Amino acid sequence: MKHLATFLSLAAFATTAFAEEKLWIDYAGKEGPGKGKRIVLIAGDEEYRSEEALPMMAQILSEKHGFDCRVVFSIDPATGEIDPKIANNEPGLEALDKADLAITSLRFRAWPEEQMKHFADYIAAGKPVIGLRTSTHSFSGLKGPYEAFNYNKAGGYGKAVLGETWVNHWGSHKKEGTLAVIEPGAESDPLLRGVQNVFGNTDVYEAYPAANSKILLRGKVVKGLTPESEAADYKKKRETDKEEQGVNDSMMAVAWTRVSESAFGKGNKVLCTTMGSSTDLQNEGLRRLIVNAAYSFTGLEVPAKADVALIGTYEPLMYGFNGHKKGVKPSDLAPK
């Protein structure tokens, strides 16, 4: 109770101290097919620099494709600064009430009920979601009505909605990257239009998407962190059954789509990818996959080759815990 009282006191302070300052970023859509469609991008992980990646994606979606975008962040209520370690404060989620699409990059969040309600209601309404990297284990420590969203290996939000929860690292973390390979038979899927040469310097996750998932990309484990790295060749035991296999035999799924029918919501169109760090999203093909899904999930025709060129300078920090830029407020990142 003492910790709750402290948090509520800080939140009240923040409401007063930052009344004139937005704790999120709004990007008004320019002309484009997405005009009038609303996307909320939710940054909240301590490791993979979603606070850098999602503003970049929002700029592309708004300036090149016309979508109205809001990016929300984990905010320190005492300072108004972006701090991914703050798992229990994500102001601006009320934008989900009128959103057409949510894009999440989350890890072990424990939002208060008044914030979590917006997300839970959004999913309950059967609306679409794109989940990046650690979104398979978005929530932990929730109490009360939203406790079922918490990560666990048997279920939780990740398994029920996105189609998988956190299992394990499959490649070697920070040593082996991911070269994505299009799943045979998925080549003509609209979400893969113009998508090629997908590579990320994050490792492949062990993942077994739910049976009704359509796998789009599998991840070849490579020996280094560049696209030219050779394929890895060693055996590893699966976390699920401890059976041993070659690390690139029956490669792990790294991107899939599905329609979720769960206790959390019915009919949610889903794209989940275990790639998606800020460094991964330097890759044009991965950005295009996300933009394609934004078109498809909001009822628009997917372009033959969506424009995903970077706007301005994008030089993300290397992923890692405690590695975010300190002292940054949402207003520092907002369009000038």
C-alpha cells in the first residue's frame, strides 16, 4: 500500500507539473491512403529501444501514408522523461478508444487499471494488433481484473492473442543475428509485397506459433551480426521438450499472422514478429512488412512496394538493458 500511495502521489504531481506538456507524441497524417485512420504505437521495453523505433515508424506511417499516429511511452511520473524501466505508467493510452490499429513493442508491463482498461477494451473489441519482439511477453505483475494478461509459459495475452509467449533465446544473444527466409507457400501473401532481404542483428527466438497461425518468415541463425555472416551449424535442445536439433533445422518462425479468437477478444487480426528492435528496423524489408500490415489491417489495399524510406537521421543505439538515452521527454522527439 505504501508503494501504491507513493506512485499515486507521483502521478498526481505529474498531472500538475506537466499539464502543459504532452507525455506522448501525436503525428498528424499527411495526404495518403491512410488518411483518417488512427494508429497507436506503444513503446515500453527496457532492452530493444522501442522508444527510438516507434517514433521512426510513426513518422513513416504518417508522412508517407497518411495515418494519424500517436506514440506512447513508459514515463517517469516524477520527471516527465521517457524511462523504459518504469513499467507502471504509460500515459496517452486513451487514444486506443478510437484507434484502428495498435502496434506494440512491450515487455513485462504492469500498468494501473485505469490505463490497462484502454488496452484490454481495445483487444476485447476485436481490433487488430501488430506485436514486435518482446510483445509475446508484454505484461507481468498485473493484479485484479487484468491479471490474466500476465506472461506465463502456458498462456497469457501473448499466447492467446499474438500466438506465442516467451520461450527462450534460440540464437546466441548479441552474438548471432537473424536472416529471415520467406516460408514456402507464403510468397504471395499481401503482407510480404515488396518484402525481401530481411535481416536483424537480434537473435532468433525459440517460438512455436499457435496452430491457426500462418508463418510468413523463418529465422536462419547466422554466426555474426551482419547480413553476410555464415549460417550457424550446431545442435541445441528445445526448451519445450528438451529434444535436440540442428539450430537451423526446421528454422524457428520469426513472423506470422493469424486471426485471434480468445477470451481476450474475438476476430483480432494479428501480425507478430520476434524481430523488431530499433536496430532491426534499420532494415527496409522489416519496415515494409509492418507498413503492409498497417494497410491490410485497416482495410486498405497493400501497395506493390510501400515507401518505407527513413525520414531524416535514424541512428538507433545498440540494444541492451539500461542503455536508453537519459533525460529525453516526448516533446524532445516531437515533430518541429
